[in-house]
Amino acid sequence: MTGPADEPARLLASWHDNAAAWTAAVRSGAIESRRLATDAAILAAVLDRRPRQVLDLGCGEGWLVRALAQRGVAALGVDGSAPLVEAAARAGGSFARLSYAELVAAPERCGAGFDLVVANFALLEEQILPLLAALRRIMTANGFLLVQTLHPLAAGPPYEDGWRTEDFRGFGDAAWTPMPWYFRTLGSWLGVLRAAGFALHDLREPSHPKEGRPLSLLLEACVSTQGDLSCP
Ligand SMILES: C[S@@+](CC[C@H](N)C(=O)[O-])C[C@H]1O[C@@H](n2cnc3c(N)ncnc32)[C@H](O)[C@@H]1O
């Protein structure tokens, strides 16, 4: 029997099983929403902030770290999937294999002084408050956090927090292991960001260039001091 308590372990295990298929899908441009909108959106959002030291949380096979390096921005990618981190390192760049649980226990294991942390479709668990609070401790006082996640209209109903399953239909013909992931409403995102010590600065909704339908939510938050609800 499996239940919600098992979902985080199944989630991370799926990224072990799916590492080769995921790497091939990302690098071949097989995922339409990424090709058409969301890759460019997250890259632009990071570059707009002119960061000095970026942490790419849940970096996968490392495309964003490499894209930033090509533009002269230093970035470290961390991910809990050993085969994905190995694929990332083989393609070049700075990477570390660390699970979110390990980061919660000792965030300084990936360094400190990050003025930007980016999580591109990588905050997939229910309990993300301890992770966000731990990351805040290794960020600069004026640091920013960028989170891109599936848009509620793209995710479909019901519009309520809860575990769902991604079967990777439409991601290519490989044999995928289904991935549990936790959908949260906009209010839930704001609540967890605030509770972890961040204030929302901006919200973008990258959309399909021809059809106009929103594909993702891109939340831009800053480290908030003394409970400030606005960013400098
Ligand atoms: C959808 S992929 C996104 C990868 C990358 N950010 C990108 O844009 O291609 C989600 C990533 O989050 C990582 N991840 C999920 N849960 C994790 C956990 N508990 N600890 C560490 N990494 C985790 C997975 O290994 C996977 O690489």
C-alpha cells in the first residue's frame, strides 16, 4: 500500500528511473511548452535580475546552468537524482547531488551568498516550507527566489491543493515511471512563500505564443526582512 506519506520518496525515485528519458526529452526539445515559452521565460526572468551567484534548485540535466554560463552568469545546480547530476556534469558546469532533505538539514552544503535561487518546475513536494526557509538562510539579504510551475489552467481541475500524478504523456515514447507531484493554488503558493520569509515581487504567466493559453506561473519573490510584504 502507498499513501501520501510515500509520495516524496516515490517522487525522487521517479527522477532516478526517468533520468535518461528526461535528459533526452529536454535536450531534443521534445517538450512543446518548454520549447515555445517556459525555457525562455525562466532564462529571461533570471537575467533580468542581473544576479552574481545563482543556485539552480532541482537542476535536472543542467540546461539552465549551462544557458546562464553562456551568458557569463555563475550558477551551481543541485539535484537529488544521481543520474541526472552525472548527465549534467558530463555536459559541463558546476553541479552537486543533494536531496532537498539534505539541504533542509544543512543548506550550507551547497555554499552560501546566493543572490538568486531558481526552481524551474522543481518544487514538486507538499512540504516545501522547510526547504524554502533553509534556502533563505544561504541567500543574500537582497536575494530573489524565482519559481516556475505549471499554470492552474494547464494543470486542470480541481483547483485545490493536492497530490496528482504526471504520466509524461506527450513527453516522447520512452517508458516513463509516473511521478507524484503536489499541485498548489496561487493562494497556497503565496502563503508558503510568506511563511518561509519571502515577499512576492512579480508574477508572470508565460503563454502559448499562438494560442494564448497560459502554460506556467512564474513567481518572483524577494527575501523579506521583518515580515515586509514588498520588495525593494
Ligand atoms: C521537472 S524536473 C526539472 C529539472 C530542471 N529544473 C529543468 O528545468 O529541466 C524536476 C527536478 O527536481 C528534482 N527533484 C525533485 N524532488 C527532489 C528532491 N526531493 N530532492 C532533490 N531533487 C529533487 C528532480 O530530480 C528533477 O531533476
